[in-house]
Amino acid sequence: MEKNNKAIWTKRFISLFFTNITIFLTFYGLVTTLPLFAINELSRSDEEAGLLLSIFLVSAIIVRPFTGKLLDLFDKKKMLLTSLVIYTVCTILYIFIEPFGLLLVLRFFQGIWFSIATTATGSIAADIVPPERRGAGLGYFVMSTNLSIVLGPLVGLFVVQHFSYDLLFLTLSISLIIGSLAALSIKLMPEEQYKPAERNFKFTLNDLFERKSMPVALVACITSFSYASVLSFVSIYAEQKGLIEIATFFFAVYAAAMILSRPFTGRIFDMKGPSYIIIPGFILFGGGLLLMSFINNPFMFLLSGVLIGLGYGALVPSLQTKAVQDAGPHRSGYGTATFFTLFDLGMAIGSYVLGMIAANFGYENLYFTAALVVIVALLFYLIVARRSAGQLKNNG
């Protein structure tokens, strides 16, 4: 049986890996191009264009706490396939919807199914990798998201610059259809699926948040606050510094650093424990953001991308893995949902707050502030890790 060995790259894992790529390829492709679509095709303002990401994240944050319960009630694979179908239909509808108000409604609705789909893939990944290699397995799985960070904007900008927005929406929809077909081939063993004794549709606080995962999820929330500076403002900052022509290379080295770090960071996590990866990850991530606040040449710009990629690439899968481990095997869906709820919340707040800092104090101070917030996240993690170690000692 596939589950009995210690292999990570099984057929099921590869299928899920590819499915997750198509989900995030569409997400990042649309995040990059929809503001341009709103400004150039619909004649909207920059502020209105920014709403296209904000309203998407708002719906994802609202729904995310309920997804753990939904995965238990209706089966993880079924919820994944259902969310993929509706997520794909929403992507196709971009071809036909022009009024900006309806576009915002579509973004809100699509965010719901993005939230369910990504929670399902993360939870299934935690279930199908060997428990003793979960750190490495989930680290490799997050590489699918890392690849999409580069592929999404690359595909999106290339298609709209050389062809049309309609072709982009069609291309992303086709990729999701292929990803859905890959998901169909994933078979979950009975022992990998938690089945509640009876279907209880009543939601309690325990169904919305996994209490044991909350401390690590709060660390992830603070971390994603700082990460919003990379996702939302790097291109604008690069243009201001006269480095816009190498902004694409920034994301390339950033993604390459994340991907290259995966083989050894996951192995160290499983052998030594999370702190051996998370603490250096914070130092590298914060150092990269601090360097970003002082950049004045291409070398410094790309070096900051390498440091941010190494640090962030070590942090997120490690924090996600710890959140799942803290939740326990029968609560993996709830642990995953709690992690992403607070992660998305931190990113949404970070985009808004850091944007205000940039507007009033400049982008250099934005990145300096983001680096300081990483120090706060590190200190909070050290408190969480010490308490966790104390509990283990008392239980032992």
C-alpha cells in the first residue's frame, strides 16, 4: 500500500502538487493583471483597482474558519473537486462580466471557493505524506505555491501584453480544468480520512478555530503582515528606485531561493525540530526586508530577494507543518484552516497599514517597518516554542 512506505513523491502527491499549482497560478495571474484590466479596460481608478484583491481576501478570510468543519462533513476530496469546478467557472466568467460592480461581486464569490480549495489541498497533503516526514513533505508541497508566484505573473503579463485579457481568462480556466482532472485521480485511504460519528451541522467555536494551532497561526499572521510588503509593493518600489527593468529577476531569484532551500530545510525540520528552521528563517527574512529599505543598486535589490526567499521559504511551510502537528491527525483540516485564516488576515491588514506608511513616510520606511515586525514575530515564536516545550516536559 502506498501509505506504508516513506516516499513523499507518490502519484497522489504529484497529482495534488499539480492541482495546487493551477489554483495558485490562477490566483497570482489574476492578482497581477486584474488591476491593469480595471484601469485600462474599465477606466477605473487605482484605488478601485486595489479593491479587486481586498474583496477577494475578505471573502477568503470570512469563509476560512468554516472550511475545516465543511471538509469533515462533506469529505475532503469532494469539497476539493466542488470548489475547483466553481473556481473554474468564476474564472471563465471574467470573459463576460464588464460592469465593475459585478466584477467585485465575482471576486468576492471566487474568494470563497479559493479558500475552500486551498484548505482542502493543504489538509489532504498533510494526510497523504508519511507522518515521520511531514516537515519535508509539506515543505515540498508548498513549492507548488512558490512556483506559482513566478509562473502566475509571468503567464498573466505575457498573455495580456501580446494577446488579450479574454485569452488570459481562457488560459487560466483551461489550466484549472487540467488541475481538476489531476485531483480526480487522488485516492484517499480509509485510514487517512477522519469520519465524525454523525453529521452535526451545528457550528461551535471549536469547529471554527483549532485552539492548539492558534499560537503558531498568530505567529504566521504577524509574518504575513510583513510579507504583504513583498507581494503588494515591490514593483512600485523598484520603479521608484529606477530598477523596474530587473523587477522580474527579483521574483525569479526570490522563487529560486525558496525552491532550492526546500530539500534541506524540510529534512532538518523532521530530524531536529521546527525551531532549527524557523529561527534562522526569521533572521534571513527580516534581514532581506531590512536590506530592501536601503537598496540603491541592482545587486542589493537581487540580494534582498535571495534573503527574503530563503527566509520566507523556510518559515511558511514550517509554521504550517507545526500548526497541523499541534492540531493532531484528526484535526488536520481545522489546523490548516486556522493557519490560513490568520495568515490571510495578516496579509490583508499588512497591505493596508504598510500602504499608509508608504504614502506618508516612503517605501524605505515601509520595508524598515516590515523588518521590525519580523523581529516581533520572532520574539512571539520564541515565547510559543518555550511554552510548548514546557508543556511537553510536564506531560512527559
